[in-house]
Amino acid sequence: GENVEQHPSTLSVQEGDSAVIKCTYSDSASNYFPWYKQELGKRPQLIIDIRSNVGEKKDQRIAVTLNKTAKHFSLHITETQPEDSAVYFCAASSGTSYGKLTFGQGTILTVHP
Amino acid sequence: DTAVSQTPKYLVTQMGNDKSIKCEQNLGHDTMYWYKQDSKKFLKIMFSYNNKELIINETVPNRFSPKSPDKAHLNLHINSLELGDSAVYFCASSQAPRTGDGLQPQHFGDGTRLSIL
């Protein structure tokens, strides 16, 4: 089955700096890669996703890149703000029609004012 | 107005009891899911239903039984609760996967925090 590895497990940055979180996946048939943000005690919220036919996607301060050959994808947050502090999860889904989402272990991002 | 709503939000009970968690979505989605988030925050799929039909059943003890009376509802019944069942259980929903496009974005409920004494 799919295996998703996420690094780093914790990331501490100063406000205004950029943050990068990286994930690798094992199933070359995976075709959907969402990123979720989870604030303390809250539900995971989808912040951006990318499909295997696209190499990069951007939404304001957030961007995701996908390298299918190397089977890794990354989340980039620019001009970080204290409200970006949360746990971020990457996920990958297998290529089958009713494939499941396999999540990474999560990254605790702390943005210091 | 909540898109995916779960009840109860908190559930504290003793070992050996049977309990249920309810989930309802008003997004018109065909697919619903149950996830378990353990104390280390790891999120893992348990079950998935599409239009009331079970399509994913992970290696979950058979003490856990999902039931989908209609495509807007997916409930989770747990028999003989054990200490290791303590976790946050999230319900989620999405549109059905599309041919050639795969899974569609999943929207999560607020979670049910289950604590076993």
C-alpha cells in the first residue's frame, strides 16, 4: 500500500520568513496530493491540493510543487504570519477509483512574531 | 450551516461500554469517511462509503461497525470499548471520485473526542 513520509516533524520560523515542508510517497500510481492545516483542537482544513498532471500550483502565499519522477511534493509558505502556526499534513491517494488518502505524520509549524 | 457535523463533540465512557457517533453532511456529497486521529496526531482512514455502499474497510477491529442510512449520514458504532480506542474520530465527505481525476477534496467535521476511562 501507499506510504507517505513527511519532514520535518517540527519547524520554527520567524514571522515573514518562508517555510517548506516536504513529503515523499511510495505508490507511483498516486494522482492526488492534498495539504491540510489543523489548528489545535480543530478539524483538518484543506489549504491546497495538486494532481499528478500538474507540477506546481499557487494560491496567494501558499504553493505546492510535485515531482512525479522522484515521488515527492512540497508545501511552500511565504511571508509567514503567527496565524500560520498549526500542524500541517500532506496526503497522497492511490490511483484506483476509490483509493484512500494516506496521510503523512504531520509537521508542527510555529511562527514567532 | 456546518457542512459536516458530528455528534457528540466529546464522549467520555468506561471500558466495555457500547457507544455511537453520528455524522451528517449537507454538501450533497456522495462519499463519506471515518478517520481516527491518535494521540500522536496521526490520521488514518477507517471506513469509506459511497452512496450508502461500503467501499473501504481498513484493518479495523470488528467492534467498529459503520452504518450509512442514506448518503448524507454515516454513523459509527463501537462495541466493547477498549482503552486503545481513545482518540479523536473525524468524519469527512467528498464528491465521488471522477474517472481519470481520482479522489475529490475531502471536508472534515469538527471531530469527536472519545476518552475511555
